[in-house]
Amino acid sequence: MRVIQLHPGYDGPDDLVRNLRFRPDGRVVAALIGPIGLGHTVLRYDLTKDTEVHVDGNAEDDEDFEWAPDPAVDSTLELVARIAADEEGNHAVRLTDTWAKPPEETLLDWRSKGRSVMALGFSPAGILFVGGSVPPRGAAIARWDAEAIFKGAEPDDAELEQLKLPADFLPSAFAFAPDGFGLVVGTTNGFLLFVDLRRPKEWQSLRHTPERSQGDPIYAMEFSPEGRRFVSRDRTTLTAWDFEKRNQLLHLKPPTPITDAAFSPDGRTLAAASANGQVTLYDTDAFAIRTQFDWKQGPLHSVAFAPDGLTAAAGGTGGRLILWDL
């Protein structure tokens, strides 16, 4: 195990390492750095050189980001989509090529114009999905062909048909099945929407926590690599699901909140990070605890596996990143 200080300027108690992501080639890790509910910065760190790659700082606060899948768009490309908010709270979605010359070439700059943007993600085919509200009252998922934009298409020409949703189902998280057809949408009122992208106007809804009359927002979701299972997380609980049967395989509500969860690349392990500083590894055959780690580094806020499955990472407080071999 080793602990990395991601950036010397982000070492305070409010500098939480969240939304941890490995680049598809596994060489670079990125995360949002900052306090919950306030300004954030996307920071990238090269693990092969033990050095900071870039800090994506701008006048607006980053709220989420996602890498395009590799090689769905281009194996030499580092396409990053980000949600940012200005001082007035207006959202913008930007698609940038971070390897471009000059760097940070903006390929898409979509302004929300009074709409709230809550969810962001790439499908396995490289389609950018953005979920938010639609004035005066409604919700929708906007979609763009990121590869077409990269190859020179105007964003308006690369925009696909929007998926309309009832106003009560404001998207807050996406999870894409590996086959490219299944989509699960988490909402701000605690529902899961199951969508077949071949028939996107037909969808099913399911309450994340049935015993609650009013659900918490779904903060994050992820499919297992083989596509049979996925996990969803709200403020206090973590749930693993059978995607086809729509039934719960695991439902956890520990005394200390689970802050993040991730499947290993082979699908055999589910890692859950906790505010008590522990990472728990579950065997996904029966969702029994395999092992626990506690490095005494304080609360953890994110967890991720490297694409080769040999390394895992957890994001802590004070800008610290914890890496360990599996």
C-alpha cells in the first residue's frame, strides 16, 4: 500500500478525493478534489511517472466528469466530458480533447440555459448522455455522438433524439450495460428507470428502497463487466441488483455510510469504500465479505479498480490517494 499526495495545494480537511476514475489505459487516475457541495477541480495524476499530469482549473466549478470509453472513440484520444457550474448556478457540459494541441480543445460547449444538469455518462459505443431538467416542468436525457464531434461534425448535427422523462424522474446517475443496449437511470427521488435503448420510449421504474415513501437521490451506479448485475448507491444504502430479474442481491445500510462502490474488471469482486476509513471487498457469487482494509487514513470518499485488475485505489481526505496491489 502507498499513499500519494495528489497536489500540494489540496491538502486541507475539505479537500476530498471523489469520483475517482482510471483512464481506460490504466496509466492515469483522475478525481474531483474539493468539499461536498462547493467548488471542485478535476485533477489528473500519472501513475507511471508518479507526477501530476494536469489540474483542470477554470472559472467554473466542476461537478462531475467522465472519460470516453476506449477504443470506442479512439485509442489515442482522451475525451473528457465535464459538468461545470458558474457563479449563478447555470450548468455547462463540455467535451474536451485533453491531448489536443493546444491542450484542452473544446469540442462541445452546451449551456443548460436554466436547466439543472445532474447526470453524465458515456455509453459503450461512445454516445455522450446528459440528464437534467427541462423548463418549465419536465426531465430529459440529451445525447450526442462523441466520435462524430471528434471527427469534425457540428454538435447540433451530432445531437441525437432526446429521451423525455416525467418531471418526477430527474436523472441523477447513469449505468450502461456492457452490451450497449441496457441503461439504468437513477433519479433524484430514489427511483431506478430501466431503459432498452433499442426501444427508449418504453421503460420500467423501480423504487431503490421500497420501505421508504420518499427516496433519497441515487448518487452513483455501476454495472458488473458481464452485465448481469449492477450496484446503486444513495445517501445511506448500497444495493446490488440482478439486472434481468430486477431483484436485490445485496442491501447494505451500515452505521457508517458507504461512500462509493466499484466492480473489479473480472466481476468477481465488489469494493465498497466507507466514511469510517475502511474498504470492504465482497465476493460477488454470494456477496459475502472476503476481506477488509483499514489504513488509518481517515474517511474514504471513492474507490476504483485499475483496468488490468491488479491495482485498486481509494480517495481520501486532504487530497490523498491510496493505492494497493490485489
